[in-house]
Amino acid sequence: MHMQRDNEGIRLPKLLGLAVAGATLLAGMVVLPATQASAADAYGFAAEDDFVAGDLDTAKVPQLTVTKYLSLNDGYAPTGSANDAVHLNSNHDLAPAKDILFNVREVQPADGKSLADINANDPTSFTPKNTTVYAGVTDGQGVISDWYQGDASGKPTSTKLTFPTGPNHYYVMNENTAGSPAFDPSNPHGIDMSKYKTAVNSFFGLPYATNGTDANQTRGFIYHLHLYPKNVNAQSFAKTVQSVKGADGNVKDQTTATAGDTVTYKLSQKIYNEGNGSASNDGKLDVKELKGQGADVRLADRMSSSLKGNPATIKADIRDSDGNKVVDLAITDDYTQDLTANANPAALNDTTKKMFADAPSDDVTYWVFNFFTTGGVAKVKEVKTSVMELEVTYDALVTGNGDSTGTGGVVNDAASDFIDNKDSEGNNLDPVPSHTNVTNAALAFGSVGSKKLGYPALPETEYRLVKDADSTDKYLASDGKFYGSKDTVPDNVQVYKATANKKGLVVFAALPIFGTGEGKAADKTVQNTSWMLVETKTPKDWRNPGIPFGTVTYGDVGMTEEGIVQKYGRNATLQPNYDALNFGNFNAPVGEIGADTKMMFNNVAVSKYLAHYKTTDGDSPLALPLTGGRGILLLLVVGALIMGGALYARNRRNNAARA
């Protein structure tokens, strides 16, 4: 399966402190006998922690699992129990950080130091105990569970490693930003380093000696340590996915989307309350800078044709630094909104700038929110916290209408501009962008003219997906079934179509590849699709190819939704095997497409182009003489002239013979 993804920067509300109560890294700690606690007692830990009360079991091989999330907030220490996953998973502002490399080294105190002197962020306090370097890269869930021997730069080799058994093994873990695939300049979906802070180092023992959180504070060891390193995306504004609900209204376990689903989004803007310590022109919005004239903050949201926002679900509020909602904001009283904008809105500080790069389609929706009124400012000033967040949430239906922006399937582009979005010299900065996606199956190709015309982009061609060449008038829907124009489509079912945008790019989004529809698996696994592509509308004076093209099929058949997200990330755009999509004589070779026409989808070059011919062209693979309309009229006129000429010549011959 061809895969693309797009990482998003989002915030991490304050994590719990170290879940391992009374943890210590000293080798000489005292442990109580196991007989003082019941073997059935979990001691406050998750089963995945593999906590065993009592003395160290020198035969058990310890394990280390690392999970990294992206966030907006600073100052959170790593945590050390699988129990934290419950709290993290319930926080929908988090996004797993994919393709981050971590290295782990066994260490010992530097000369003149003790274990108690080791500081993971002070390399003078420790030295490597051996030459082994453990290397692991986070998967689509942000998780590292397998470790490999690192090379000279810390990157993983093919040699898998385990951690040694027995006592007195202490490690320092660091994030290897230089070697992380997420920051490779050639990665079109990498993380923006300018908005990212590297996680702090961690120091721990493995096995991990600790107290249980039961009433007896039972001593023992964790043999499977789960670490959640601090991670920050240094950005003042973010757009996040809170949940995805299926057509049945139930929240999905994974953020995968099919047309007919509903996505809940949230816009988050930081506001500081630093009092006299705040400064102007520092790119940070402070409470004392608010003027209450409806021009303190502008949040704008742009939805592609694959999304349709529900105005009735819009909510705005203020949350404190702990993530608690402290103020509800009311439309008109505290802010204003425009949900009817049909053009790219202007930036707040500089109206010559736009909130977004121009979209290659008019089939987009802009929502604009302007904060604050005088009443809204008064509510903000009631919040007694140094950092707060202005948040706007809403629901959007995933439609079957493709992705008119061509930026990744079910995508949202949002932007923020605010009164102090300025540099140190007072110059207006560009609006702060944010981009989010959910895991969805897409199909992208280019619609162009013929070779003799130079393969120009051909907008407004419309396409559908069909079951096979015998049913080209029944089109794929979100339930996996096919419907004709006279069929009744059930409620909550979307019929797919995709229309070429101004650049000629055609994109189907949120296709139903995960166990839906008639004859599909009950569990949510990738199905073996074999759809065909048909062109259903063609611009005037251009020929419709008139034949179905095949085949649209995806890899990873049988893999679960959870497995797909783990492999590719929860913002992945899954694409089919384009080698199987055969345009035959209508194929426009990528190498012949001019630089001005070449198209991009999700930051990657499009690999397939479908060529079209004018109705007047005689070199079309289907160059039928009767093209309808004016074409048949011309044919009849030419035929009449030929017949008239023949009759005239025959009459002349007859007259000459009689003479």
C-alpha cells in the first residue's frame, strides 16, 4: 500500500506525576518479602507493567516500551507506568509522534560520582558502561517496543537486542533528533523543527525497583517499564481531532474515517496572563493586550469538499492551564462568527495577506471566528492562571465529495492571527497555520488534455467508482454498496464522486476499505477491493473516454484498523496500487507532463494522469465520427454537398451524351 501521512502539532495537558510512587534508582534499596501481599493484588499497577512484589527475579528479562506524543505545553516529566495510557488516550488533544528515534545506553557514575549524582541531562555525571547502543523508532502510535543495535550515528541496524537480567543496570535514554526520520528534509510529511522541542533525557533502572501504591506500599520490581517522555510542539495555535464517530453514532476506537462518519475538531489558541512581565511584539497574546473590539484573535477554518461542518455543534470556551473549562463564551456577547464566507479570509493584522494559501477550488468552506467583545475580555480576565487556552469545537460530516484542496484526503486547514502576532521590530507575522488529517483511504490522479495539446490541466471532469465493467451506472457508496441514479440511498450513506479542481487534480477521499458493506468482514480489516473508475461528466468540447478503467485495489489486506494506524500513523493517507490502475491508451506518461501541469497530492508528486481529447481531434483512441450536437450537423452538411456534387456531375454527363 502506498502511504502518506501528515504529522500535526498539538498540546499535552498536564500529565500525572510519576505514577510509580516512591520510586528510587538506588541499588541498595530494601525490599519487603512477597508474603506480606497477596499475589492477586495488582499493587496499583497495570498488568502490562509486570510488577512482581518481593526480591529481584534475576531470571526475568526486563522490557522497555516508550511512547511519545506531541503537545503544546511545557514542563512535564516523563511518567513510568502503563496506567498512564488510560489518561493519555482519554485526552484527545494528543497525537502520537511517528518516526522519532530514541537511543538508550547503560551508564555508570562518572569518576567521583555516585548513582545519586547522575543527571540524565548532564553528561559529566555519568559514563557509558559498555559500547552497546539501543535504538528504536516510534511507530504510528508513537510507540517503541522493539530495540535494535544502534550504528555509529545511533540509527537502528537489523540486530535485535534485549536488556540484561539481574541487578544494577541503569540507563540514560535520549531522543536522537538528528537521526529521526521525522526530521529528515526528504520526508514530505515530517515534523517542522521550528515548532518542535526535543524531549528531555530520562534516567532509570531496569528492572525498576519501586513501591506499590497499595495500602502496604509493597516493595518489588517493574519488569516492563513504560516511559512517556516529555514532548512539546512549540506552537501557539493548533487544530486537533477530538474523535471520529461512525454513521451509527458510536465513537471509533481509531481515528479512521469513511464518508458518512462525523469528525469532532478543536481549534486551540494560547493566551498568556503574565501581567507586568509580558512584553509587546513577542509573538505571544497576553491578556493585557486584549482590546475587546472584536479584533484580538481571528481563528479561521477551511474545510475541503470532503467535509461539511455542522453550525449547531459550535462551542467556544476558555480552559485553564490544567485543561479545565472555566469560561463558556457566547456568540455575539463574547465573539462573532461568519460561516458564509466564500472566499479566503483576510488576515487580522494585515488585510493584504490571506489566512490561507489560495485553494485550487471554489468547492471549499470558510468559517471565521473573531474574538473578543468587551464582555468576552472581561470573562478572560476572570481566569487566574498564567496560561490559558481559547478553544472552539465543532462537528463535521465526512462527505463522499472527494477532497477539493488535494492536501491529504479528509483534511482541515486552520489558521490563527492575533493582535500581537508580530516580530521584535513590530512587523506583522503571517497567520499561524495548522493542518490535521485522519487515517483514510484516498485515490489521486491528474485529469489532462492530450499530448498534442501539451497535456494541459482539464478541470471539472467528474469521476465515480463502480463495481465492474458490467455495472458502470451504479456507483460506490460509503456502505460498500453501489447505487444508480434511480435507487434509494439509505440515510447516513454517502455516494462517492470526485471532480478535478482548477489544477486538474482528482481526489477520492475516505473510501470504504475497512470491513464495511455487503459481503465484507465483520471486523474492521482492510478489504480486497477491485473497483473500476469511470468518468461521468466531461467539460464541453472534450470527449468522455467512455470506458471503465481498472483496478483500484489496496495493499495490507486483512490488517486491522489498529494495525494500519500503528504501521502508518493516525494521520495517514492510504493510497492504492497505482500500477493496477490502467489507463491504457488514455495514459499520459508522468515524464511527459510539463512542469506547469505536474500535480501534487499530500506533498507528493502524482503518479497517474488520464489524457483527454477534443471532440474535433481525430487521434482519439475512440475517434468516433458522430460526436453529437454541432458535430453531426457538420457531417450531414458535408454529406449533402457530396450528394449534390455527384448529382450535378451525373446530370452534366447525361446532357453531354444527348448533345
